[in-house]
Amino acid sequence: MRYGMRKVLSGIICLFILMTLISGCSGGSAATNSGPKKVVRLAYQGILDKDTIDPISGITKKGKQSLKELLEKKLPNYQIDIITIPSDGWIQKTETTIKSGECDVAWYTNQVMAADWFTDHSEFMKDDQQVNLNNINSLFLDQAVHYIKYRSFDKPQSTNQYYGLPIDMSAYFMAYDKQLFDDWGVQPPSENTTYEELIDKAKKMTGKNPKTGKDNYGTFLKSYWLEWHSIGFNATHPIKADGMKLANLNMDNDVEYIKGSPEVLKYFNYLTEALKYAPAGAATGTGSEKFYTKDNDIAINMDVSLTGQYLAYTYANKKDVTDRFKPILMPLSKNGMQGFPEFHKVAVVKNAKDKQAAWEVVKKLTTDKEVVDFLIVNYSTSGVPALKDASGMKCMELDINKKRHEFQKKSIFITDDYWYWREPMNKVLTKVVAKQVTSEQARIEFYNNTKTWIEDKKKQLGSN
């Protein structure tokens, strides 16, 4: 019996050795063919190191490991190493990461720095079968393609170079509290509201709430991103500058108009008036902490940075919030445009170790619907796809995202470099919100700041 068992055991061992040898011989060439995995280092802003439960919405925010696994499943011959970039100070951190040679692909949204950071992607697109210069406009929204082509006064020599591909576009909105409107007996904002309508309603809902007796504020605003509202007032407008040279800027139409513009004055008048119906903390960017809660005391919130928070509640199906608080799409200018032309993009950095491998990762991050969907739901909740065909994506199952996607396609602000007026205006807005200048003074400062910006930039670039 023992002898029989030994024979059986010996046979099993021999068979195992034989199979191992056969497997090694047949598998050796496959392993050689596959070779070592290509390593691509991805620097991504706003991503978390670990999965985290969002205290606001209650949903789990996926960390970098989940993105790594998804990309490596899509690109089995690649090893994706993810470098997390914090949202605060992301520009400086991204620049340091790129210049120190720590990454091959980087996330960005600031157009001015792109020429220093990234390689011109038209080189990749010349012969690529998936994404090329002939089909890029059929893959991505025209607006998205416009904003991946460099057009900045800072580096006119880089005009129209392609820096990366777009993942999504921000589609920010204001919001109002339906319950407070009901308490005050005021009709909610109309579908295509105007700033005039909003200020009229805000005025009616400032004071003691007729039902609760608590103090209510008609509106809330702070200087952060407030400049984009100027578009809806026609205080700023699209420009075209040949070759992105400051000498080709139409000074009369695009700068001198500010000095006596009734639209610019109307914009600053509106902000000055709105501050009368806002909590005192608005001057320092505080006072709206209770928005989206049952104790909210603000009827209309102009702070669009809360868009992502609202979408987090929406993805988490928090009906107690989404039934009470409702979005307000941005009012349009005379030419049908509105602000926040923000596109989140990824691009191959100039000193990438393997640029072709990095390009493959860029394509996967921007054209694979499952990947884009993952990025929007987990990291960019305020965004909607930049893809022309967004069908089948989970984020697009939400009615609010369908609505925002269509709205952005029709109305997003399309222009050449907007920094020549954006930076000068930001300097004024901090004073407006702090109630340090009148509307007329704000207009004069805006004009003077813009002229100074242009002259300083000309000196910096060594041009007339």
C-alpha cells in the first residue's frame, strides 16, 4: 500500500515538472515579446492619495490607486505612477514637478503656463490613427479644441500650438433656496434669468423671514471668480489678435471702451447693489457656510465655486438638498455668451522620458468614456465631458448634466487671451467687495489697470 502511494506521488511530481518545463518553453517567448512595462508618471491635480468618504455627500471619493488600476487595465503594458497635486497652489506645485523631471504627463487648466510646460501635440497627431489633426474636431467639442490651442499674449511664438487634450469643461452655476422663496412668497427665477431679475428678487428677501423670524440675506457674492460675471453684462467681450501680438490688439474696441462704457459701469453698479443684500462677511469671502443646509439663510448664491458641492449631493442622491436648492444657469450677454471657459486638460511634458508612451496615456485619459466618466464623478464633479459624443456615460444620465452640457456648448465664452482684462479686473473686484471704491472709481481703476498690464507686458516681451 505504501509502495503504491509512493508510485502515485512520484508520478504526480514527474507530471508537474514536465508541465512546468513545457509551460516555461512556450511562455518564454511571450514574456520576451511583452517585454518590461512602460512607465508613465502622471501628475494629477485634486486627486486623493487614498479613498475618502466625503463628509458632505457621504459618497466615497476614489483615490489614486483606483485610477491607476483603471488605466493599467486599459493599458496592460503600462505601469502608471500617479503623483498627487494639491488643489491649493497647484500651479506652483505642477511647475516644480514638471521642471524637476518627476512626471511625463500633467493635468492643467491654466493656459498661460502651457507653453513652458508642454510639448506641441500636433507632432503626435500627424500620423496617429486614433487622434489626429483631421478628426480632433469630430472627437471633441469645438470649444474644447479652441482652448487646447495656445493663444496668449505672453508667448506669441507659441500661437496655435496644441498643448494636450481636454478631459472635461467646467459648467458652473449659481443656486437659489426654493424654501426661502416660498417663505417670502417670491416667484423662483425664470429659466433664462437676467441679473436684473435676480437683484430684484434678492432685494425682496432681505430681512426677517416672515415665517421663521430669522434674518435672511437676498444674495451672497465674493471676489473669487466674480470677474466672469462681467461677460453677462457685456462689460467684457471676445477679442481677436493676429499672431497674439499686443500690437495687434484693437485698443479702441478692446481697451479704450472701458473708460466710458455704460456696460462696465452697470456691472460694478450691480455688484455694489448686490452687496447691500449680502451678509457682512461677504467682504472677506465668508457668510455662506450654511448654504445647502437646513439652516441656510441666503436666498440666491452667486458663488459658483459651490457647483461641485451641489453635484456631489446629486451623485449621492441627497434629495433633501437637491429638492430644496436649485441651479441657476449663468445669464447670457447680448452675443449669447457667458463666463468660465475652463477646460481641464492633460498633456505630455517637454522633458517626458518616453513621449510616445506618455501620449498614449493622454489619449486614454481623454477619449475613453469609462475613464473620462471616472474622472468627472470622482475628481471633477463640476465638469461635464469635452467629448462630442458623451452617450453612454453615467455622469450624463443626470438631467442637470445633460442641461449643463447643452448650455455650455451653445454659450461658453470663446475668445483669444482674456488675461489682459482678467488680472486688472481682479485687482478692482477685491476693492469693490470690500466696499472701498464706488462703481465709477472701479471703472476708472479697471481701465488704468488694463493699460498698465498691457504696457508692462510690452516691456517684458521687448515689443512696442
